[in-house]
Amino acid sequence: MVSNPGVVSIEDLIAQFDTNSIVISRLIWQLSATDPLQFQKSALRAIADVPDSGGVRFLASLIALNEPVLELIANPQVFELNDARRIVEALRRNDPQAEVKMLRLITANPAKRLPPQVTDRILDVIDAITEGPRLVPVLMQIFRSANPYLRARLALSIGKRHRNKDWIEDRMRDPDPRVRANAVEANWRQQDEPAFSLFNIAMRDVHHRVIGNGAVGLYYAGDVRSLRVFGELIRHEVSDRRAAGLWAVAHVQDTRFHQLLANMIDESDLVVRRLLVAAAGRLKRASEIRSEGAKLQLRLIKATRKALPSTEDGGPPKFHNHVFLEVKGPGSTYALQGLGPLQFHIFENEQAILEYSAQERTSYIKPGTYDLYFTSCGKSPKRHLQIIVVTETASGEYDSYDSGPAKPVADESAWDVLRRSP
């Protein structure tokens, strides 16, 4: 049994709490009375580090949620985000107003504003542990008197909880592009009509960050149009737009953009170059992870192309392509149904096709079959087609092949397979 609490850590006492809670609780009380400030720091660290137990819950009951304690929890130099989250979750068992008190800390002293990193940490903790509209009134009150930086950050937190059409439309008229961008980000992963409408509005915005966030929203909603926007941003003559495109592609980690990034080897803007290196690294890691996973089985059933009418500008001939593909799970044991368009990566002559449609043939006798349609240019006498299907747990690649001449013999002809890669 512990006899000298002065040389025993709080963690040691917590570990023994269930063996004799009366004695251990008295010793913890003695520690708290000896040096209250040091006790608070040690207690918060113990709550963050030690698994939940009767001792941890008793310790949490001794912590008063005053401003010094709240500032300590919210200090990113003292606690990591997950640690701060665990502490607040433990403390709100005894104080249901824990989150509200933490939010009030933001406006507690108008004469001494919190550093942005502390404000961000408070909102990150709240976002991590609280869902639903319960805190919206408090967040709204802070929003109305916030500085520009804080208003932008609050637009994200409020938007995640308050999908009010009028409120979001007001945010999209805000002169600060950070507010508009965060209002869009708050709706990522949403796939209803209001979200699609918001993403479409964002892609007509004048600011590159808002456009990029709108494209990411479309991507998460499974809309192929996002790929075209990513490509346009990356190729744009304005460096800010190229930066937004690289950030967006790195964020979603879509590996079909490998070659497009490789083509930027002569990029001169230093900010864009840093983002280019970061994006290329993320896509490389994503490819490595994919290559280590299970393998889907793909079978090409049919591939045709149809010449489109010539244009007056004398450019290369264009073709409407149709690929009919069967996809099975690892080991060819079952048909893979319900794939979304973005899970199909199409390459022609090693160039990613960024505008296409993909739909499942639900009425076809064989399940797991899909139609892919896209338009391409016949710049080469031969055309090399490659199709990759990617899921969260597996991926598959159809054996690539070279097609016949770019000019079809008739109005529509099958793509004759001349060579299949091993």
C-alpha cells in the first residue's frame, strides 16, 4: 500500500485505485492540496495517457474547468489533439457544459485574443467530440463578433452542423474567400441536391481555393466532372490555380494524375514546386499501397470507336469510344457490382482520360459489367488502351493492348487487339 504520496505519481495511484478506492482517493486529495497547479497539469496528463477507469473518472471529478485549465487543454504545445479530445470527453462526464465553456474561452477576454493556433485547437476538439446542432447557437454568437480569420474557421465548424440553405448561401456571398471555401468544405461527403448545387456554385467562383474545394466536394460525391476541374487547375497559366489543383489532387490521392504531375518538371514558381513535390509523394505512396493490396479481375468484353465529324480547324480526328468491361473480385469468385464512375481509371497512350462516363449494366445477364464512354483524339497511328479499377480494398488492371489504325475502316469498327502486355 502507498505510504508516502509525495514520491508517488498520479499514474501509480490511479493504477491502484480499484484495489482500495477510499485510501487512494484520500492520497489523491492530498496531492491536489499540496500543489494545486502542478496537480492540475499532472492530472490532465494522466487523464490523456491512462485508459479509462474508476481512478481516471475520480481524477476528472477533481478538475475545475476554469480559464487556466481550459487554456492548458487547448494549448497545442502541451497536448496533442487526441489527448485534448480525451481530456474533454472525460471532464464532460462531470460537467455537461464542458464544450460550451471551452468555446466561451475564445471570447472570454476581448482585450487579449487567443493565438490562432489555440483557437484552431479548441474548434478541432469540438469538431472531434460533438456532432449535431447542439452547439450551433454558441458558435453563431462567436461568429457574429469574430475577426476575419476566426470567421473563416467558424464557417467550417458551423457548416458541418448547420446545413441551412439560407445560411450557406449567405456565406457564399461573403467577400472573404476563406469563408466561402470553408463553407464548401463543410459539405464535403454530402451527396444531396443542396450539396451539388453548392459545389457547382463554388466552381464558378473567382477564387482558386473555393474552386478547388468545390471540385473536391464533387469528387467525394462521385462526380467525374471533378477530374476535369483538377486537370484545368493544374494546367492553368496562373500559379495560384496550379497550386490549388495540386493541393486538391494530393488531398484526394487520385493516382491517375501521376503523368500530369510529371509533365510539370519545368515548374518555376517555388510555392507550386513545393506543392508539386508533396503531391507527387502522396500519389506515389497511394500507388504503393494499392499495389500491395488484393487484385481484382478485369475482362474486356468489347471495345469500339466511332469517328466524329471533322472540325474546321484541321485538328486531329476525334473518336467516340465505348468499352464494355467485366469486373470480378479477387480470385474471380464474385462479380463486383455497384462501382462508381471515379473508380474507373482510363488511359489512352499513357494519358489519363479525365472526361468520361461509366455506368453499370444492371439489365445484362452477367452482373458486374460496365459501359465506359469517352472521346479522344487520334494523334497516333496506334492507340494503347489501359483500364484500372480501384476500390478501397483492392484494384485491378486490364491487360493493356494496342488498337489498330486511328482511322476506322468503317463508321464504327472494333478495336483489333494487336498485342497484349503480360
